[in-house]
Amino acid sequence: MNPQDYDIVLKIKDESDIAVSRQMAKNFAQKMDFSLADVTKIATAVSELARNIYRYAKEGYIYIRKKEGGSEKAPAIEILACDRGPGIENVELAISGGYTTSERSLGLGLAGIRRLMDSFHIESEVGKGTVVIVEKRRRVF
Amino acid sequence: MKETIIYNLKTLVEEIAESDNTKKEWEDFLISLADAFGSEDMKGRIKEPLKNLLNFIDVSALVRGMELLNARIEGFPLPEMLKVVIEVLDEIKNDKEMRIRELGHVLAELATPIIRIWRDVLLVPLIGTLDSHRAQSMAEKLLERTASTRAKVVIVDVTGVPMIDTIVGGFLIEMFNAVKLLGSDVILTGIKPEIAHTLVKLGVDFNMVIIKRDLESALKHAIEITSDNRGGRYGQKRGSDYEE
Amino acid sequence: MDKKEGATMKNKVVPTIKLYDYLLVPIQIELDDNTVERLQMQILHEIHEKEVRGIIIDVSMVDVIDSYISFVLSETAGMAKAMGCYVVICGIQPQVALTLSQMGIKLKDIITAQSLEDAINILDKLE
């Protein structure tokens, strides 16, 4: 991964960085012409990702970029969150959580992020860190 | 080659056009071809004329025409021409797909009207299958309308929905919960026996909404709710949806 | 109330308005984790001080409510409930409502209302 491939690089170190990253993601999604509902979903997902970094890893980065969809598809927004924190022991458990069962799963908000976005990938190793990559495609009108 | 085409234009057209009404188009195309031939951007310049020609003749007729030109004209760049043809066909296909997508969208719009059926009451008759795309657009539209009209009750009629599986059920639950977050009530109606059967089997529970037998009783209930909430401060009746 | 808490009360996170027996809390600032936690303390103290029986939180100016913010709001409502006070939230933006419901978040212990007027009506009907 090369940071230069991304449009926005956010360092998460302080609590206030959560609100900043949320705002940056919102502006970027707005510029990409996402619907207001999707802009809110993207900003919320970034807020959750930033909080996880701050809470569990103390510091980390969030990368945001626009991905062109070619002639066939609409463009998408890609968000990558990575940290060198403690990692997640049971990834399956962290991202599970149905509509009726536990509302907050492990309290990581990962289940929520997964529902808000079109694609969701997570790699985590205990003691090494966590990488989450999510994508949301703009709907064609 | 340019000259060959121009000098023999009439004969070529006579030979190549399979019916009288395509003569004009072939002639236009051949002139553009002659004009573009040899220029740097030949490919780009004949794309449009070719597209135009394809509006009038089908692909097999075009191929026959190309073969004929190849036989009649020395040095006719057949491989290049065919490449352009393929590109143009690809573009036409994309255009068509886009049209289909647009029409699908128009259809989805038409299939989800939001009707103000009574004061403070909206009716949403759902018709057809719901995919994620349509469900999201519909939810956005409904939420927007509910907020802007300050509707007190939203009646969702699923009579026109062929089936509700866990995915569609999930969409509906999300939409209902969102409407409730705006402070409005949802009344669900029109659940057919086979849908009720699958809902229970799949464990989809619409416990966050009021369910009514038919549209008539749904509307009646909606009117009761809205008149309960009238009267402002020190209103007459109590009736809250507060869950302890 | 100890000294530290008293000091928090002086610099309120959100200016509030007392209306009938209710306390109106219009949130007109961006909610970050720290703010929302301080707001929780502020609300609890004001319930106690002003003897209100209902809190109305107006979030019509709030663009993003994520899982933590909603968790703290629900938690606050639970605490208020323990003090005999209802919490009504009003003015949730449609796109925020969609996001919350898609994430599967429920605002436990909180009553939702369409508008300030609606919120007052609902509270009037409760004991």
C-alpha cells in the first residue's frame, strides 16, 4: 500500500481526531456526489473506524480515496483504517451481530460499519494490529 | 482509395445498398469514409458515421457491405474497419444497457408512489421485488417525505410484494425503525398467507410496527392515532408508544 | 456534588432552557466523544437541580450520530429514568435515522418525537 495513492490521509492520535476524520470523510463524499443518506453513512462509518483506532490502538491512520468505476460502473469511495494496536482476537465475533441479537456486538461498531458499506474486509493479528478496508459505490441515478 | 470511392460513389452505393431506403445512409457513410481516409484520426472520424449507419441497417448487412468494399476497392483497410465496427458495437451496447438501467430506475420510481392519504398519514403501496438498490432509494425517499411533511403515521401496504425473505425483511425492518426514529408510527398491512408463513419460518419479526388486516382498518387506526395527537398541550387523550 | 462537578456545571456544554416541567436541550454543536460525555453529566445535574420531569433533546442540527454517541444518549436516558425523568429526542434528520437503523442501533430508553411540539405533547401525556 502506498499512501500517495490516497486522496486523504488522516492521522488518528487524539480524541478530537475522530470528529475531524468524520468531517473530512463527509466533505469528500459530498464532493463525489453521493446522496445525502450515503454521505451520512460514510461519515458515520469513518467515525466508528477512527474511534476504534483511538480507543484500542491509541494511534493509527485512515486513508480515503476515490476509485473510478470505469465506463460501466459509478465511482466508489474506499476507506482504509490501519493501526499497530493489540489486534482483535475473535474477528468473526466482532463483526457478527444480527438485527435482533446483541446490538453492540463487541462494542467495536464493526457490525454496523459492515452494514453501512457495500464491501468490508478485515485483517487482524493479535499483538500486531488491524487493517479494515471498506468501500461504498455511488448509486447510479 | 479516397478517389476510388468518390469516382465510383454512385455504382458502389447501387451495389452495396440492399434496399432503396438505405442508399442515402450508405452514401453519407462512404463520403465520410473517403473524407476520413488517410487522416491521422481515421478511426475517431468514422465512428459517428458508422453509428449513424447502424441505426438503419443491421450488423450482418454491414459486414456484407464491408466485404463488398474490400473486393471493389484496392487497399481497403478491412482489419482496421472491423476493429472500429467492434468498438462502435460495444459503445452501442453500453448505451443500450444504460437506457435499460435508466428505465429500471424510472420503473422503480413509478412502482413506489408515496401518497398523502389523510392529514398526517402517508400511504406507501409496495409493488414488485425489492433489491438492495431499490430498497435504499425507496427508504431515502420515504424518510425524506415523512420528515418534510411531518406525517404522523406511515402505512406500508405490501400486497404487491411477491415474497419477503430475510433480506427484504431486513430492508423493511431498517426502514420501519428509521421512520420510528423520526417520531412517526408505522402500520403494516397486506401480508398474504404465504408471506406470513415464510416470515415466521424465517424468524423475521415486525414487532416494531402495528400490523393491520387490511388497508381499511389500517387507515382507520391511522386516523385514530392522528386525532389522538391533536389538541396540543393539555390534549384530551393519552396514548403513547413509550416502551418501558 | 463535589467541587469538580460543580465546576463542570459552570461551563455548560449546551445552553439549556427550562420550559414547563421540562428541560430543553438543543444540540447545536458537533458531538464528539468528549462533548457527549460532558453533556451526559450536565443533563443529570440539571435534572437534579431544576427538578424537571422530562428532558427534550433536539438533534435537528446534528449531522452524524454514530454508535458511541447513541450509546451515551441511551445511557443518559437510562440514568434519567432512574431519577424519574423521561428523555425525548426530537428532530433526528432522515439520513441520520436511516444510518442508525441500518447499523442496527436502537435508542434504548429514549422516546422519539417528530418535533419540539410533539415532544411536549408526548411528555404531557405521560405522568
